[in-house]
Amino acid sequence: MIERAAVVGGGAMGIGIAHAFAAGGANVTIVEVDDERVKRALASVANVFERSAQRGAMTPGAAAEAAARVSGKTSVEALPESLDVIVEAVPEIVDLKRSVLARCAAREPKLLATNTSGLSIGLLAADLPAPGRFLGLHFFNPVWSMTLVEIVIGEQTNDAARDAALMLCEQLGKTSIVVRDAPGFASTRLGIALGLEAMRMVEDGVAAPADIDRAMELGYRHPMGPLKLTDLVGLDVRLDIARNLQQSYGERYAPPQLLIDMVAAGDLGKKAGRGFYDWTGGEARPRTEQNGPS
């Protein structure tokens, strides 16, 4: 049973992971770089619990109790030693993640995890003092409504860490899959392939983004089309992942010029208000161009 946890990084994924821990009964600390970002992260988690209560998914009392289990710190060094688990959830930059993970490892948690969608677990574990206790926990956005967690096992990850991760996912009410440490794992490798092909279709003028998405949602029962999902994840994030996979698997993962151009123009998706869709009102609407981005 996980009772004490920490999440380093208070962005969208860190907030979602912290919410999952608190909803699962654990006390969780979010680490951000300053007091203002800690406040924003805590307010975001509380807001998610409040919305759960409003739609009847939780009682108001249970939502308030869960939100009270979330606290904040402004440094990894302020965390207690020997926590049950620390999850690193900072941006997908190798040097940044390795630096943060080294600081987390110094707190000697029983389980240390990275929430990466495609970076090598072996690469991130290279300088860790106890790589056997380290693995990937790839949560999906938005964490509170997505049930899947991809448990990524590195070459040095031991069986005890794998079993602890399986039990953790069960406690959080998540469905887990176990995959080997290969570039893109399982979900990202498949998801990026679909997303890049959808972008090429927009680039070639095959159909508008909304129609491509509708084809996958209605024809293949995907809950969300690949281009809307790209907007939610962030086009810059997708571009970085595509380039990493291109290095491993070749030109089939080469990013389309459309994606490169949109990132250069600042059309990064929902967080920027504009991507394959117009998000300025908070909801996805078709862009004014007849066939979307060009």
C-alpha cells in the first residue's frame, strides 16, 4: 500500500499524477520551483476534485479529504527520506530528467519512477545509485479519466520494483501493461505513427483535421482523434518524440514539414490556444482555414 508519495513537476501530467495518488488514499507532495507554482499546482488539483464532486463522481466530503492529502514543496531536498514512491514528471529533456532523478534518488525512495512517454529508461538510470528500484510509469493525459499506465522495465529494474509498480497501479484504480525499454515503448510508438500519418493527410489536402479525427472516432471507436490528441499533448512535445523515434527507427518517424512549421509559428495546441484546432474559447473548434493548418 502506497501511503507517502511525491511528484516532481507540477505541470499537467504532474497535477494528474498527484490527483491519482490522493484519490487512491496516499498523501502526496508536489514539488515545483517556487511558491507561486506550488500554489497553482495545488489549486489545480483541488479544482479537479471539486469538479468530481459537482458531477457526482465523489461526495463533497470525500473530494475535500482527498484534496487535503496534497501538499507542496519548492525543492526535492525538502522531501522526507524513504518515501514509498517518487515520480519525476518534468519536461522530456534528457539532461533535465537525469538531474532531477539524481536528486530524487538521494532521498532514497522505495520506488523511483519517471513519467516519460518515450525516453530510454536505461539512459535515465545510467548514474542512479540504485537502478534496480527505477522504472517508467507512463501515465496518460488527462490522468483522472485515462485508466492506462504503461510500466516500462529497464535492463536493471528488479522484480520487486516491477511488482511494486503493479500494486501501485491497482491501488490507483489504473489498468497497467508491462513493456520492455524500447524507444517509444508500445503506446507512444503506435500513437505517434498514427498522429504523423494524420498530419501528412492534412499536409496533402486529403481532408480537414476535424474530418480525419471523426474518421478515427466513428470508424475505429477511438475516444479522440489523433490531431485533437496532438493538440492536447502539445505539438512541440510530439515533434520532440518524433525526432527521437526517427533516430531509432528511421524515416518512417520523420516529422512532416507541417508539424515543424506549426511549432516554429507557436501553434502548439491547446496550451497556446491554437494548433490543428482553435482553442481560444477553451473548446476545440475548426480553424478558419478551409482545410485547417497549411
